Amino acid sequence: MKYRNLFPAITLFLLFSLGEKSFGQYNSQGDAAAILERFSQKALSEEGFSVIFDFSSEEPMLNKSDSWQGSLWLKKDKYKVITSSLILFSDGIKRWQYLPEVNEVNVQLCSQIAPEEDDFMISNPIIFFSLYEKQFIASKLGQTTLRQRKVEEIDLIPRSHKGEISRVKLWIDSVTFELVSAKVIQKSGIQYVLVFRNYRWGDALPEKEYQFDPSLYPGVEIIEMDL
């Protein structure tokens, strides 16, 4: 289903933005560890922020491609993501996945959302972070210029050969430590590319915005999956 393509976007961004421990301190080498540490601290030190992201995917074997845009609001373990085909709400306890096309919302406890085996499209970024924090080796490839910004290029290689991911590449702003772009390469040749722009630090939503309010969606079908 088309909405599943949302998951690489939010999980990749939140991979380093959430949790009390930095990805880099476990398994990165040299300057890569310091860069990832600063990236994590940048996100965690603010009382919420928002960002717009562009997502694109390519499947060479099937000659298929897709692209769309989304908006993300993050406040510690709370987040809201809006795209044309899906809205995600999470207050850190529950996760609501609303599908406008069918006026349906799936409700789950965050603690009960398990990652799919060998699938990068994880629907819970918190679980993704805790699952993968020790499974990559990171190295710094150098500095370059991307989207008119000086960035640090970080290469992430999975420790295990069992999963679907072949490599993840991150481009992090050298001054602000904002994630500018990311690429996920799967063994099958499928590639996901993300571009993040228009960061607004301190742009936290009211607490109620991280929860689904059925009164705003007349006739919505509510499916409680684990409650």
C-alpha cells in the first residue's frame, strides 16, 4: 500500500533524534561518533521542532519510482506526521495511524508496535531507534556541499548481513548539525532518498495535537489493534 512508504522517512529521521543515548557513542568511529553525538544532542535539547521533508524511492528491477512531501513535528517522544495519504499521531503512549482515503484510524500502544522482520519500513520510530542503535558501524567520508550547505557525509554499514539494508548515508550540516539529506540502499537495489528543509526549532505543537481527536473526523472508523 502506498502509505507504507511513509515509514522510511520518519524512522530514518528519528533514528538519531530520539532516545536518551546517542547512536554514535556505541559503534561509530572517529569523527563520525562526534558528529552523530552532536546531531542527537541538537534534537534532544529543543522543546520541539518541525521540518518539511521530500521523499523519493526507486525500484530499478521493477522500473518504478515514487515521490511525495511530508511535514513532521517532534517533541521528545511525541510526534505528528502529515502527508497526502496518511497522518500519524503519537503522544508517546499511543500511536494513531489515520488514513483519509478510507476515513479509518488504527490505534496501537507504542509499546506493542513490533518491527517487521528484515523490513526497514518500521511504523514505530521509537522501537526502530532502540532496535538498531547497536547494529551499524559509522564512518565519516568527508565534507562536501549539498543544497548550498557545507555538510558532513556519514556512511553507515550494518554489522549483520541478514537484514535488507545494504547501506545508509547521511549528510549532516557542519555548523547546525541538522540532517540535510539521507539515503537508504537495500540489497535488492531499492533506494530511498530523503531531503529535510525548513527546520523551525522550538515549533512545538499543543499537547492535544499529538493525539487523534475523533470529533474532527466525522464518521471515522476506529480500529483498536492492541488495546
